[in-house]
Amino acid sequence: MARASSQRNASGSSKEHSSSHKELHVSTTTLRTEMTAESRKLAGARVGIPPRQMKFQRLGGTPRYFFADNAASTLFLAVLSGIFPPGERFFVESVRNFRETLSDPTLKAKVSGFIGQEAMHGREHERLNQILKDRGIDAQVPEKAVQMALDLLRYLPQSTQLAATTFMEHFTALLGEALLTDEAFIQYFDAEMVKLWQWHALEEMEHKSVAFDVYETVGNSQRERQFATAAVLATVLPALLASWVYLVAKEGKLTDIRDLKRGISIIIGKNGVITRFLPKMPRFWARNYHPNEHDTRHIEQEWREKLFGKNGILNAEFTNREAVTGNVA
């Protein structure tokens, strides 16, 4: 805890946290370059977090309403796709802040794999976001809204930013698990579109403990995790919900009561796809919480085989099998 406190004090200066827009842009450019470079390394593959290079070429042929044939719920997924690129850069940046302090070679390798996987998630969702934009669904709206929310979180001490990342990674891991195990959730997707989301889901589960393991090296304060949760809910959640309302309105569906009612019910209704896993979220606030206490290794192994095995669903989209299996020089 003393180490966490000293880190917070060291990172709390106004100089460190008051970045101009230009400085944030330069930082983002540098981060993109580093993430792309990390995605080509083998270290993560050696510890079970391989940065798979993917290319989803058939997304352009998917229906406009690719989820449940419903505008409102599809646009919620469009919001998620829009926020993933800036969100994942924030995750990587918060881990990267402590990377040089790590001494455990296994954790260092996991961080490499984490960064590489997040780089590929951002790239493929940016491609999807462009497809959506070409259809008149502007995923840049949630991207910009969440970017502003994350910029507010950057004023917090670096350890608190990392705690916020661990909370959001908890959510994405549970979302990923639902995308692989909740048959009702899966059946709502267009068959081609679900491929990108299930690849992303598997990798979120593979690296779900990395940010938290880094956070434990700087203290792991239960109180700080609770504060970070409140900060995320006060900034990111309103940006997400406002973006969803905006996209639904722009689509001309805000007065389509039937579509709107069904979409809300599917996503956050009494038995909605998000609602069904929300009861697992409070685990994060427990004193002895660790992501791996919820053991999903059997799910991960099952889906690695389904997606990338001998007859894997995604073998046609998987472009760097040699690098992932370590069979290159």
C-alpha cells in the first residue's frame, strides 16, 4: 500500500495531468505505433496471450441491422464498436505507465500480449466503424464522446487510471464470456458479424487478468478500485448512453416505439443480454477480488479450438498463425 500511495503522490502533479489537446494527439500517435509494433512480437504467444492478426473481409455484406434485425440494439453494438478503439488505447496507456517497473518476466510477456491484442481489436473495430459510417451510422460520435470522458479520467493519478482500467476490463471479460456462452446473445447476431465479436471476446478473456496483475504490483487498494468505478460510471457511462440515444435519433427510430421497446428489452431489459451478466459485476469491489477467481480457462480452450483449431471458424481470417505458434525465426 505504501508503494501505491507513493505512486499516487508522484503521479498527482498538475503538470503530469494537465495535457493540451496537441499533447494528447501526439501521445495517441505514439501509442498507436507502439501497439502496432507490439502486435508483431512473439512474447505474448508464449504465455497464452497471442496477438492474432485478423482480417475480416466480409463485414461489408452484413445487414444494416446486424443484431436481432433491430435498429436500437444494433446501434448499441455500434456504440460499443465506436468506443473500443479509444477505450483500448486508454487501457494500454494505463498499463504502459507502469511497464518499466515490472520485474517478473512472465508478467512482462503478458503485458506484451495484452498490448498486441488490444492493438488488433482497435484496428478491426476501426474497420467496422468505417463500414458503419459508409452506411450513415457514425460510430465516430461515440468514439469522440468516450474520448472526452477518458480524457477526464487522465486527470486522475496513474494508479487510479489503472484501477479504472481493471474495472472496465472486468466488464469486457464478462461481456466476452456472454458472447461465447449465452446462446440467446449469439443467436441475435448476423452469422458473419458474430465472427469479429467472438474473436474479440476470446481475447478479452485470455488477457482479463493482465491489467489487474500490473495493478497489484503498485498496491491494489480496494478503496481506490471503488473510487475508480465511480469515476468510470460518472464519465464513460453517460457518454455511452448519450451516444446510443443520438444514433437512434439520427436513424429516425426514436419515435419507432416498437423497435425502441424491443431493442431496449434485448440489451438492458429484465432479461437483456447485458442485464444477465451484470450480477457478476460486484465481484470487482471485494477486498480479495482477482479476475482469475472466476475460472474461464475451459471456455477459452473450447473456443480457441472452435475459432482457430483444425476446422476453425476463423481460419480464413487468421493471417499470422506462424507467429502465434512460434514457428517463425
